[in-house]
Amino acid sequence: MHNFFISRFIPSFPIPHPQFHLNLLRHNAFLFFNPFTSQSQGDEQKDLNFAVSYLITSCGFSPETATRVSKHVQFKTLDKPNAVLALLKKYGFNETQIGRFVLKRPLVLVADAETTLLPKLKFYQSIGISTTVLPKLMLKNHTFLTRSLDKFIIPRYKILRSVVRSDEEVVGALKRGALAFMYCDLINNLIPNIDVLKQLCVPQASISHLVMYYPGTGYIAHSRFVEGVNLAKELGFDPLKVSFIGALHVLVNLERARWESRLQSYQNWGWSREISLSAFRKFPTFMSLTEERFAKSMNFLVNHMGWPSEDIAAYPVVLAYSLEKRIIPRCRIIKLLKSKGLIKNSISIGSFTNMTEDSFLTKFVTKFLGDVPLLLDVYKGLVDHRDLL
């Protein structure tokens, strides 16, 4: 190094060791004359700031979120990001959904909108996925836009389409099983599982019901599926009825230890094993309720409302309704009407809990407002029914 440059870099204060001087000079000289270090760092920071600014203005991110996301995606021009956002908006994404999607998959901003994204969006539209449903589906699983259309998505669609009756049912299955559709083994699980059902002469309507409403059960490991099928038959479920599918869903997803634990907990409410299994045959889904939720509902119905435990077992669907939104308001009305002799004491719990909201209001509230003017307030929880007994 020329002495001229060395003299320019020597500080005016004394340095105790000459070697330190030399190392410092070499380092600073390298930074000063290196055409790559300062320039590349500057460009990188410039690109980073550019991306952060864009993410704030176009995706609605806070500066903190934009900075975090920008570490995963960088761009020097707005051509690709603008094209991607315009395409997503065209297919139903609002600003909030776009922000959430970019947050999940930042690299979508540098994808080729025309050749990579558009063909997939057109395909989903062609099978009946509306622009209302499409963004929700993409947000559940961003791989709907990142996996290969020809090599992955269409082949899996064809498999799913082969086990249901229409594209409408395919869409129903995708809405409830977006993750399962992309990640589960359709060849070794779904197809063999459906074949087992067909061998039992399970109606196509029931098979479609399984795939649309319980997709996780349809995609589950084949050996476990077969175990569930055999157990459902042992418990007396008829493969020709849709209740067979409901039972299968519960049996496949409820571990044997939890199954036994729940049967044991039901005994605390006076349900023998036979009564519990009878209730399960009538409404299999109730067995999916947690023991805590079951106990809370039974406590209200038996201890507060005085319903016999066996009566509830005869209408187990009651336990699946919301305690706060349906069971408590309706039971209070019924108890008040009974106390005033306006309805029969023999009314069954299933007869009024199963009604639609409008039907219940018409038959048990509006009808008796002349006798109990505050009845609607009782139903809304504005007046304590005990004050009117």
C-alpha cells in the first residue's frame, strides 16, 4: 500500500502497538477500495426498504410485520407483486384476505401471475368453487396455489371426484378438508376405505356424506378405518343408514381408552352401559362431546330442571345443542309454562329442543304472551323465570 494512502488513514491519537495500526489500515483500505461490499449492502438495504414500503401500502401491514415479511421476499420492481394482487382481487380476495395470504406465503408476490397462478384459479373456478369460497379455501391451505396443477392438484381432484357424485360434492369436501386433500394418502387410504363401504353396500349418499362432512375420517389410515367399520357393525349400526357413517366417524377418531372413560362417566348420571350404547345408536355424535360438556348439560337438565336422566338418554341429540343459547332459554320457558298449567307436564324434552327458533317462539312464547306478558323477556334472559313462578 502506498504511503500516501496509509498516512491518510492514520488517526491523530497514538496507538500503543504498531501491528494494530497495520491491521486497521488494511481493513479500512479494503472497505474503501472494495467495489462490492458497500455497494451490495446498500443495494440490499434499498431493496429491503422498497419491499417494506410496498407491503405497508399494498397489504396493510404494520411496519413491524412488513419488515418481518420482507426478509422472506424481495423485489426490485412492482410488476410481479402488482400483477399478483390484481389477480387475487379479481378472484374474490379482499384486502384483509390478501394481507393474510401474503403473511402465510410471502413468495406469492414474486410468482408469475399469468403462468403460475391464473391456471390454478381458473381450474378451481371450473369445478364450481365460487369467488366467495376460493379465498377462504386458499387461506386454509396455501398449497392450493403453490403445488403443481397438472402433476398434483388435478390428479388428486380426479381421485376425489371418483368417489362422490358431483363437483358440488367435491367442493363441499374441499371446504371441510382442505388440508387432508393436499396431504393425506388418497391412493392407499381414501380409495380402499371407500371400497370397504361399497362392499357393505353402503349407499352412495352415505359415502358422499362421509367425504363431504367427515373428510378426515375418509382419509384416515386404512387399517384404522377397517377397525372402525367392524366395531360399528358389532354395535348394531346398519350400513344402509346414514347413522352408520356418524358412528364410524366417532369410533375412528375416539381412542378406546377415551371411549371407556366416557362410558364410565355416564354411569355417574345413572346411565348403564346398555343405556349409553342405546343413546349412541340413536345419535352417535353425542359421544364426541367432552366429559366436561356432557356433565355441565346433564347437571342443568337433571339437577336444575328436574328432567329424569333416562329421558335425556332417549333424546341424546339434546346434549349436542348449546347449553347457553338453546337449552337453558327454552327449558326456562317450558318450566314456567308448566308451573302455570299452560302446557302438559308430560311434554318430552326432545319435542321442544329440536324445534327451529321460529317454531319454538311461535308455539311456546308468542302463543302465551296474553297469559304471561313477560314471557319474551324471560326467553331473552331479561327477567328471571323464578320471579314469575
